[in-house]
Amino acid sequence: MAGSFKKYILNKLGLLRSLSTDQRNGGPSVQRNNASNNASAHNAVQDPPPPSQQPAEASPDQSERSERRDAPPRAAERPLSPARRTAALRSPRQAPRRLFQRPAALDHSRVSPAPWRPASSPGRDLAHLKAVRSRRLMKEYREITRSVARQQEPAFTVELVNDCLYEWNIHLFNIDRTSDLWRDMRELRIRGIQLNMVFPENFPFSPPFLRLLSPRIERGFVMEGGAICMELLTPRGWASAYTIEAIIMQLAASLVKGQGRVDRRGKKPKQFSRRSAESSFKSIVKTHEKYGWVTPPLTDG
């Protein structure tokens, strides 16, 4: 093998010398060298060179790169039209190329049913409302009694009717001393105005029923039977955040704004009754729901 390789090198050198002498004009030396080159090439194919001089094999990455370089250039891709894009998304062959995947169907056999709960009965809801009413009234009664105990001349006092937490008698003393109502009370030696307040079962979500007991007052938003005409005491104008003290102070202001006066008729006036007051109050609410409530001007405060 070494001898054949040496012979191949010598033939190459002889070819170069012959080319220099014959000036590459295709003379007989060139023909002889070509014949000898063909024979040596045939021998080289039969006898490969030693492993130390064999060219290294190309790696897979290099072969791929060479294939890419040899591949013809790709034409520029045209953008898909909306119709073709929709058709491609709907095609079953293009399903893996969708931007999102549909959620899998829910297996209802693995979903545990919700625990059974009995429906709330009306009696249970009513008991809850009564408990809320009791807590609210106990809190309000406690705060009012503490406030009255700290004052020498309180604006009003409260007392339970027959020790019932849901019905109060209220004595109002704080009346505007520049009003005609205050002067009438002073001349007749009337110390205060007595009121009655009854709380429904769904209090404080519904307003209490307030009526006047004594003395008998004309005008001042006091209606037949002692009913009080105030939007605050209607379901439309009521809010659960109102306190008993706020209601009483609003009533004192309404009596003065309405120019209330004590009835001074000679004969004994007819006493107010709860039934007539409730009937008069329902009629008032129905009338105002139809025609609306009149807002007093700013000059009246």
C-alpha cells in the first residue's frame, strides 16, 4: 500500500514536469502522463489510503446544514385570507394548529351531589326577625335610659307599657320655646307631650307606628286619632339605621313647623284611639303614594 501511494506521488510530480516542458500544449508527454494518471487513480481506488490520511466523516448536523444550503430557496409565503384562515381552523387536519383547545366534557359520574338541606320555613324566618327586633330594642332602651340618667333636664323620657319591650310610652319635653305650641303648653300648665310607639315584628326593617296621646293638638301634621303625617314613618321613607331618638327629635321639629296649637275648645275633647289613628295613617300613606310628598321650602329650615 505504501509503494502504490509513493508511485501515485511520483506520477503527479512527473505530470507537473511534463506540463512545464510541453507548455500544456497537449503533446505526447501529456498523453503519457494522462494514461499513467488513470492507471494510478484506478490503483488508488482499489487501494485506499491509510486511516491516518482518510478524510473525517461529516456529522449529522453538518450534513443537514449542507442540505439546507444546497436546497433551492423557498418562495415567500402569502398571508392567509380570513376565509382561508377560518376554513383552516375548521378543518380536522388543522386541529393541532388551533390557538386554543376545547375543554373536555365533564364527567357527571364523578361529581358528588350537593348535600341536602331543608328549606327554611316561614316560622323560622319570623323567629329570626323577632330575635333581631329584641336585640335592637334592648340596645336602644339601654342607651336612652343611660342618657336620661346623665341629664338634669332630658329632652324626652321613655317607659315600657306593661313591661312590654315592643310598646313604649314617650314623654316629650323639648319644644321650641319661641313657638306658639310652647306658649299654649305653658299657659295650660302642660309639662310635656305624651306619645305611644309600637314596634312591628320585622323592626328595624319596617318603621314603628307612632301616635299622639295627649294633649289634643290641632295642625302640626297631627291627623285624626293622633296619627302623625311624616314620610319618615312610612315604608317608603324609612331606613333601618334610624334610631328612636332621631324619630322623636324629628317629630318635635314637625310639630313646630306645622304650626301646631293645643286644642282649647270648652267642651271636653274626644280622646284619641289607636284604631282611628291606624285608619287615618293608612289613608295618609295611600294619598301620598299617589300624589307624592311635599318638601318644605328652605326658609322653614
